[in-house]
Amino acid sequence: MAFSACENYRTLWQNASFSAEPDMNPNMPVIIGVGQILQRAEDIESAKEPIGLMLEAARLAADDAGVSGALTSLDSVRVVRGIWRYKQPAGYIAAQLGAPQAETMGTPFGGNSVQALVSETALNILSGNNQFVLLSGAETGKTQARYAKAGETMPYLDTGTEPYDRMLGEEMGMTGDEERRLGIQSPIQMYPMFENAIRHHRGESLAAHRERIASLWSGFSEVASGNPNAWIREAVSAETIMTPSASNRHVSFPYPKLLNSNNAVDMGAGILMCSVSVAKKLGVDESKWVYPWSGANAHDTYAVSNRDNLYSSPAIREAGNKALELAGVGVSDLARVDVYSCFPSAVQVAVNELGLDDSKPLTVTGGLTFGGGPLNNYVMHSIARMVELSREDVDGVGLVTANGGYLTKHAFGVYSATPPAFDFRFEDVQPAVDQAPTRGLAPEFSGSATIESYTVMYKGDQPSMGHLALRTESGARAWANVQDAGDLAAMTTEECCGRAVSVNADSLATFA
């Protein structure tokens, strides 16, 4: 849509008369409504596609705020990128909600996108450039899998080819050439490599480590059991989580299925944001208001190859602590947190970098395994749940963390139902992250090296391929694969970090 229409509508809001509190900026951004939808269709024919879930979530958010008739007044509709085939669904959503005048905005891929979008929206509202905004996203991984099993292709509504009015950033590759050359480029390969690096850095035995991360994930499942919008509302024991079985198959060492994100879900969510003045104009009860206090973004090196190590994150450290600093709180002040939880390694790195207390719950949803992992849109569910809990505990302050790529892109937000004593604060701390040490790469390496970290991929119950992150004698990073059956067996039963290997010209390694 043309920006002129948005400008005209913005003027209507600005010219209206409101009775905002004298000490509160009338442009203070506030979340007024949240909606979540879980689809458990009996058959694929009755299942809604993602855009249907987005529309339903938007209407639920309006119902939550008590402004069902006000969606026609939206001045921006913002959609988080999914794996669906729509070119630009925001315009269709806006039209269906009776707001064809609304600006449209999209995001690149990445689990950080939702929190980054909330921060951007808060800044847009604070500046007066927007007044009433819908954020929405959905995935139908469960239904897509059912179509694939039936040998069919899921149909998608044709929403047209008109581009978004605005994009939040641009698509960036999350792997380097050397990683791709060796086929090391999926989350189920990278995150277990981070996991094994964490274990080795802690000096932990394989058995103690397995029990610890299973206990961590069991705690996440307990939170999910109390979340009405969790995909799996059942507490699962640590023993069950760490024991491979027919329902908990090997995926990649040391992760069986229950230590992986669960993307086979049909879930959608929506968030309504506006200025305080518009919230008053719409008559939204203040008991519904939750304020974004602060936000911060940053990214680590896009190629894992160039990370200084595989067990830390300068971007999480700098951006997470900056969000807390801008909010004027420390980790001890937090009443609740939701740490991005695609895999246990992501949680542990955030805990270590931010000094979070892992004896307390680290999620409000149950995480991407049990709460549900609708890919890039998970954090919309975590923020929605944070809003619900903040309304119940008005004085409490919560932190949401978001992660995209391979511990690559990060966004943080601080929330409370208590208004801050300052306007929303935000900072991109990339300049500080860029000062952190990085590591050189030895491409197409052959020779002797030491294992920095590793994982083993499975076919059925059997190890099929090993992947190694290596350190050369010069300290550069190199990559290699392992096919030898004896070495693969050792990689699943022994600590292999620190072991010497020999890499041939085909990038295949054998243990020295």
C-alpha cells in the first residue's frame, strides 16, 4: 500500500484528543492484546493453512484487548517470515481485517525476528510514525508433514506478488563456504557440536552431561504442562528424555529427539501494539497493558567457522546485558525469563553469558520442544505468554531472548505490566560485538589436527556420519567428516574433544 494512506491515517490519531497521564509520553508503546492458536485438525482437508491461523490469532488478540471492532484502524500489519510460499501475506491479512490502508512489513528468516520486530515496532510507535500495529505469524509443520506422508503438496492461498512496503533487515547466509562444502549446515548438526564443546569446556563426563541436560529439559516440560497454549502439555522425566527409544529416536549425538526443537506443530500467534494515547482512545482496560521497557540486538559471525570458540556468544553477552542495562534491572531483578530453547546448547550459552540462575525456570512456555517450535515464530508465543504472566504479576519484570541461525542473530526484550519511568530504550550493540576475537579458517585442510567439537548423525539406530570441528597446529579452525565405523562408535561413547586426528585430501578424518 502507499505510504500516503498511512500518513493520512496517522494524522487522524494525532489530531484526536486523549487524556494521557501527565507524566507519561502519549507515544509510549504498549502491548494491548495477544492471541495464540493451536490447530489439531482431525484431517488435512479441515486444516487451515498458515494465513488462516494468522487471521484467527489476530482476531483473538483483538478479543483479548477488547477491541474487536478496531482492527479496521490498523496502520501497519507485520508478518514474521515462515516456510510457507506466500510472497507477501500482510496485505491480504490487512484487507481481510478491514484495514486495506495499513502499511505492510516483513522479516527475513530467523528466530530472532519476532523480538527484533517488537523492538522496531516500539520505536516506530514512540516516534509517532505508527499508532496501531498488528504483528502475526504462523506455521503448519504438522499439516505439511501429513500432506507429505500422503504424497501430496499442501495448497496455499494466492496472496499476490506485491512486495512489502518495508522489510526488517535483509536475508543473510548463516553458513560459510567450507561448512557447506562438507554438508555441515543444519541446526541438528551445529547445535549438538556446540553442546559437545560446552561439555568439554566444563570438564564434564559424558554421563554427567547427559543427565544434566535431560534434567534441564525435563524442567522445561514441567512448565509446558502448566501452559494452556503449549503443544505438549505433559511433564516428561529426565530418564525418558535422555533414553533413546522408538518414540525418542537418535538424531545427532548427544541429542535424541526429545532434546530437539519440535517443528511438527500447527501454531499461530498475534500481538497488538499501540501508543498509550491510542490504547486510551480505544478504551483498553489498563489491566491489559504490558510495556516493552527495552530491547537490544546483535549478531555473532555469520559463519560458525570464524567463531573464536563453540561454547560462547559475544553477541548474547553484549546485547542481553545491554537490554537489562537499558531497563535499569539486573538478572536478580527478573521475575521470569524465556530463554530461546531450540536446543539445550542455546539455553546454556545464554545462561552462561548473562549469569542467569538455572535453578529457576528458564522458560514461560515450555520451550521449542514442549511448548512448540513453529520455526521463526516461536518468540511470538513466548512474548504472548510473557504478557499473560505479566498481567498476573504487575510488579514483575521479564526478559525474552531470541536466537536465529546457529547462535547467530540475537534479540532481547524486557517487559512489565508496570510502566517504565522512561521511554522505550533500544540499542544495536554490533560495534561492541565486532571487537570480540574471531578465528581464522583453514579451508580444504588436510594433515594432523585436534578435535575441538563433533557430532554424529544417525540413520535409524546406527551412526552414519560424523562431523568434526578441528583446530590446526596454527590455531585455525578446520572441518572434516568421519565415516570409519570404529571412530563413529567411539564418538558416541567416549570424550573425543582434544583427540588427534589425521585428515586426508577428501576431508575425511581418522583417529590417530
